[in-house]
Amino acid sequence: MMLQCSVVGRVLLVFCALIALIEGAVKNRLKDEVPSSRYINEALVFQRRVWKIESTEEPKGWGEFEPMFYIDTDSDAEVAIGSTDNTIYMGFRGSDDSEDWWDNLDFAKRDFDISSSLPGKVHKGWYNKWFEDFSFEIVEDEIQSSVLPMIRGNTDGTKYRFVLTGYSQGGALAILYGAYLADRYPGLRFHIVTTGSPRVASPEWQQAVHQNLNNLSVHRIVFRKDIVPRSPPQNFDYRHVGHLIFYYDKTFKAYYQHDDEESSVYEGVPDEQWELGWDVGKQIEDHDEVNYQRSIQTAINYPSIWPTDFEKKELLSLDGAEDKEEDNEEDKDEDVVEGGYLFVSAGIVVEVVSGNSKSEQARFF
């Protein structure tokens, strides 16, 4: 029995090592990493600029960004595109009037008709605000004529990173449009950074984005009990897209593709931190954009509060398994399955079942 356990243990260790290598390869391919606080801060700086920009001709508001494009659509989806030395930012303005908030509170969904390869449904109000507005074609022309050539590489060989960003409702628009672009141009990479953004789509659409768009990275920043990222409610069949970087108790933690749940490998946000409770006033106060700006700046000044990896479950060790088998062997009935050990890696839970009357086996579930 001890020899058999030893063999099974070694096989499992080799298996899990291979899984870890595969997980690392997939992680790199999907750009599933925790970005730096400075990368997030640069996107937030452009978010703030969108509120101040009035045109591409007027330098006021653009700050350190080179003006490329600006439009205030008929549906009041204000958008600006600007660049730095190596990055192009596309910023969507957040909610700022009663019409925007009415869109936020409308939980109706519709098909993502703009892309047949992303099945599922998305928030109807935000889809219509962006894709149904006649100004969408104007933005598309700008993307194709100016932005895409810079992403692919200019004649001098310079390639730009393209980051879509937005706060609150602006974050929802950034996610919908970023997914559309990543689906339409699979050979190019797209990045999304949002703050205080709401849920945008059904579970089916969420999974399609996670599984099909390997050229898209999405990072959502949430401050404490901010009410907007908890809406629309999951009970209405809404889900978030991408990874969560969550500020709570004066520190940031990163959660892999989190939406109020955990997986067999990655931890979820503790319930007492994610669940809202009854203090609605505090939840609305936490949505203030200033909270996001200050917390990110604090992380830049104090790097120790910024995460370097996603929160993971502890790996359950096989150490001592052989000794346990030897110690307990005499006490086990011959017909009873002996021992059960769990090993978690890359989303697979392996249960080793051993016994005198049953052959050694590994069950995956």
C-alpha cells in the first residue's frame, strides 16, 4: 500500500507540474496578469481629461496628451482619443445627467448584433447609446484611419498600445466597444481599464469574451462598497467581464475574472467586503471618482499595497500522505475506501482514492 501511494503521489506531482506549465502558457497568451499601478493611473488621468476636453483644436483639457479625436454624440456619449509617446487612449465620459442615470437603471437586455461571434445579451441602453448612434460611423472612420495604423506600427516602426477607459457608465461603453474591436481585429491587442463600472452582459456573453478574445485584457477597479459595480444585480442575469482590482481596508487585491464568486483555483472577494448591506449613502459616496484617483495615487506612493498576482487558493499538500496511510492501515476495514487527498491546480481538483479492495485511481472534477 505504501509503495502504491508513493507512486500515485509522484505521478500527481508530475501531472500538476505539467498543469502549472500549461496554466502559465495560457496566462501569458491571454494577458491575464496584474498590471502596474502606474499603468492604471495613466488611464485614470485620461478619464479625468475627458470631462475637460471640448475639441481637438482647443488645447485646454488635453494636458500631456496629444489630441487626436473628440466627439459629443447625439446620444450624449462623449468620447475623446489622445496619445502619449507609446500609448493611445480612448476615453468614454461617465454618467453626468438624468438621462445617463435612466440608462443605468434600465435593466433590459438585447443581442450583441454588431458581432455574431459573441453570443449572449448585453445591456440594451448602453448598446443603443453607442452602437445605434449615427456618430458611431464617424468614430469607426477615425479608428480605421488613425488608430489602427499606429497599433500595427507606423512607417518608422513605432507601435502603440491602445487602451480604452471609462468611469461608471463610461466603463460599460469601453467594455462593449473594446470587445467589438478585439473580435473584429483578432490580430491586434486591445486593453480596457475601468473604474466603478457596472455589469454589462449576460453570463453567455461574458464567457464568450473570456474564452474567444485572447487579444483583449480587461481590468476593473472597484473602490470599497461602491454601489455601481454591484449593479445591475446578478439576479437580473448580469455579469462582469474581466479581472477585478479591489480596494478595501487600505490595500488593493486582484481577483481573477471575478464577479462575486470564486473558482477551484482563485479566491473570490470575502462576502463581508463585497455584499452591500444597508448603508446606501456610503455606497453612493464610495462611487465618487475622487476616491479612485486618490487610492491609485496612494498605491503609487506606497507600492506594498498594490498586488502582484491574483488571490489564489492554497495548494493542499501531499506531504505526509504515505505516513498517514501506514499509520491508519491496520484500522481500516478491507472493504472500505482508504484515504482521500485533494490537490488543486489550474482549475482541476484531483482526488486520490486508495484502498485494499479498490484499485488506485485519480478522479477529476
